[in-house]
Amino acid sequence: MITGPLKALLGAILAVIVSTTPALAQPGPLVLAASSLQESLTEAAGRWAAKGHPKPVVSFAASSALARQIGAGAPADLFISADETWMNDIAAKGLIRPGTRSSFLSNRLVLVAPAASRLRLTPASRFPLARALGAGRLAMADPDAVPAGKYAKAALVTYGVWPSVAGKLARAENVRAALALVERGEAPLGIVYATDARASTAVRVVGVFPPSSHPAITYPIATLKAATHPDTERFRRFLLSGEGKAIFRRYGFAPR
């Protein structure tokens, strides 16, 4: 038989468990983010959770695909795009909260090959990219919609080599899918972000595109108008803080 004092103690313990368990089990804000942010944003979400907050749930895909999902009414709290165009798209539809948008990261564009490749190319006017491909294909994100692909096409147009490689593309749904094609040896060359190349041991950088060859690579973040999670703004501010930006810097991004 449970005595009065013991019963009271057990009741108090149960009350604590009941009051704290839901908060710990509750997921954090839902973040839709560009594929190139996988490692860095995952660490940032883990760091935030380690501070005692519900861990953010992060979904990665091409910015174009995420913007379309948001436009179609997909529930989410934060959006981080790999270019301004897709953030502009949802902003024009009234889908972000005023005063929450800022461009907080930048990146570089690189040409990669499988790690065993000895090829070196310097992106410049009329550089021999088509010849280096031989019978192979150039892996890149879809240049018609995905930011990484659009930046890549712009750089190749700048150097006058786009016509020679436009028919030799291995189009990927996002930049990480393009990276994977090179990692598996299915494409001899690919164009990805410098941070993607840094995250892989299966590729090596054979050339770097100067920033002047393409539009500036920027990552805007904004709270969505449909956001409902109470931690959304606090997590957004954490990502923009010195501590948050230091995480992205370690993965090769340049905080702005």
C-alpha cells in the first residue's frame, strides 16, 4: 500500500514528467532549405536543440521546388533559398512576413571531377570545357530553374562556352544530385557550389569560377506568413547571430 507521503512524492514526479515531456517531444520549426545547406543547417539545428529548444525539422530540396511547394500551400515556418529569385517569387505572392527577410550567406561556384581525376581547367574565355568532357556529360542542376544551374549557365555564357556544352548536360534536380553524378563517376565533370565540393571526399575541384562570371550567389532567409511555431523567430535570429554564422563559415560559406 502506498502511504500518504510516498503517494504525494510520486504524484509530484508524475506531474513534472507530464508537464515537461510534451515540450521535449514537440518538434521545432519546420524549415525548407536549399540542398547545399544540408550539413551546415543540420548542425545549426542540433546546436539550437542542445540549448534546450525543440529541434527544428529541416527539409532540403532545390529552392525552385521548395518555392513551388510554399506557393501551393505547404505548411512551413522558415524558407532559405539559394538565390533571390525564388524568394522574390514567394514574396510577390505575399507569402513571407514583412521585416524578416535578409540575405545572410554567399558561396562560390566550382568545376569538379572525380577524386582520381588529374584534369585541371581554368574557367576563362573559350576555355576547352567541351573537349575535356569528351563523350561524357557535364553534371549540373537544372539551368532553367534551380539556382546552382542558373549560376552555372550564366558563367558558361560569360565565357562563351555554353553553346558547345548545352547539348552535353546531365541535368539534375538539385545541386547535390549533380554532385552525386560526379561522385559515382557517371559524369566526368560537374558544376556545383564550393561548399558541396568541400562536403565530399569523392570529388576534387579542378577549376573555380570567378564571382564576376555570374550573378552573386546569395542565400536569403525569411519567416513564412503561414508560420505557426512559437520558436520560429528565435531560431531565425539564432541563424543570423554570430554563433549561427560561425557554423556556416566552418562549412565554407561566407556570412554577409
